[in-house]
Amino acid sequence: MILHLTGAVLTAVGSRPEAWVDDGRMAWSGPAGPPDVELDGVVLPGLVDVHCHVGLGERGEVARETAEAQALADRDTGVLLIRDAGVPSDTRWIDDRPDLPRIIRAGRHLARPRRYLPGFAEELDDVAALPEAMARNARAGDGWVKLVADWIDRSEGADSRVRPLWPADVLADGVAAAHAAGARVTAHAFSHEAIDPLLEAGIDCIEHGTGMDADQIAEAARRGIPVTPTMIQVDNFAEFAAAGGRRYPRYAEQMLAMWERRDVQLRAFHEAGIQLLPGSDAGGTIPHGSLPDELARWVTGGIPATDVVALATWRAREYLGAGTLGEGEPADLVVYDEDPRGDITVLSRPRAVVLRGALHSGRALTG
């Protein structure tokens, strides 16, 4: 299929008034013969969701049919590249489906027994087994490993709160083992106490980062460590606090404090120069197809829409080593009637979604 794109084709290096898609790839000059489809509007590289769980439900692994529906829901909102942030199921079959988003896998979450959500993680009884498990996941994944760095420790009764799961030396050995196997490591981290050991271990990315203080934010910025703020998930922290407050008052106090400063925290990340990575945390309790809501939440939290669009498209793609609509690169793109840099809610209304050069969804198909 040959597509002709007109209007404003936005790439990492600027805007062009037109482009073509030929044999699934971008071209700046028209191929021989008329195009099969004309698409006019504002064209962006496909959105990226770096914290998405295709193949995961509220109770863990889901059937293939459910995982397919999850992936389609993400695709139809313009998410064409996903870094899975830990799933218990094998999703390699998605690679054989050209109509489903590209996925970069991080393997299964690594956690401790009863220190994460049931059915989600590989639970290690022996903390000393962490380095070997991280190396194994690195070899099995697509260049990423997902670590659960902290969770509530209910064994402390009323004093229970979110605490780190791993001794600092074991954590450092685990990150080193993943690096030696050619993978980067990202970590779930809510608490302040989990961050320093992660930074010292050489972590590559931080999920949530709700407990980071000014010094930790500055150090992450200095090291070039991005953060995935997952704001629509963090917005639930007040509910988490209320649910656990009677039995675990210190946990409730901790979660509520992070909820109250969540917008200040988001702006602090951005102002420090940390690269914000777009992540919906879909799977579990967050529905798939929620990334446009997450990005709109960044804007209400104080991040300019122009920055949000860049972070969710070419900057995230460059970070993951994916194409950004350059000449000859894969034609994974979304067309909008208006420029979302002026109104971020435009991202929830794609005119057309093109994946691997094929038109799959959007109003261009449905009218």
C-alpha cells in the first residue's frame, strides 16, 4: 500500500508538508504511480508506552484472547511501541502479528514472596538468587529487566510501610549481572528509601519515583536516568491509603504524602532535566488504551503540551532505539485533525493509525 501524507509531518528534526509511505517505510519523494490512500492532517510518530502490561490482568496472566484485546486497545489510541514492564505470560506470538504494536519485553517482575501483587511476579525466596534471576531474564527478554525495588512489608503490623526488598550489595550485583548480559534495568520504586540503593547500583530507569527527594532527582538527572511518572496510577494513592489506613497507618501516611505532592514531584522531574518516559501502567487495574489520559494528566500537572508530545513520540523512540519517521524508517504513525501541541486532548481522537505502513484504525476507516 502506498500512502500520501499531507499537512504537517512532524519528525524529530522538524516538520515537512508531505511524505509518502511505500512498502511500509517512510519516503520524502513520491513513488511511481498514484497513492492508494491520501491522509491529510498532523502526522506524528506512533505513541510510546514504556510501562504497559500486555498479557497481565488483575489476577496475573490472562488468556491470549484477552492479551490480543489489550494490544488492540493500545494500538487504536495510537500506541505503536510498547516496552512491557513485566508480565507473567509469553507474548512472543505478538511478534507474528503485523497488526499489533511492536513490543520490547522486560521479562517477568522480580520480587520477594508476599512483597508484591499475587500472581504478577517471579518471587525469590532467597535474596541471593537475584543476580542469577536478573541475568536469566536479561537473556530471555528484549534488552530490559524489570525489578520490584520496594513494596509494603505487612509483617511489621501497624508499623508496616513501603520498604526496599533487596540488600544494597545484592541489588548492585543483580544490576551488574543484567548489564553483563546486555540488558538495561528498570525498577518499580515508590519509596524514598529505595532510590539511593538503585542509583548506587547503576539503575537505568525508574518507574513511578514518587518518593524521590530533591537530591535524588538531581543525581538521577546528572546520570541521565529517566523516570516514568505514571500519574494516573499515582492519582490512586489516596484510595490505597484509605484502604490500608485502619490496619497500616504508617503505610497510609506514606502513600497519602506522595499523593499530595504528586504534581509538584512531576514538575520537579521536568525542571531538573530528567527525561520523562510515557507510561500508562495499563494491565492490572488500569485499562489499556489509557496513554492519552496519562499524557493529558502531565499537562494538567504542569508540563507544557509541546514537551509532552515530544516526550511521548520521538524522544521516547530515540531512547528505545526506534524510528521517528525519518527517511526509510518504519511507517508507524498517527494522523490527527489538529496539532496536539496546542490541545493535548487531540491525542485521544486519532484520525488514522498506521502501523508497519498499513492503515488499521481511526476515523479514516470508520468515517
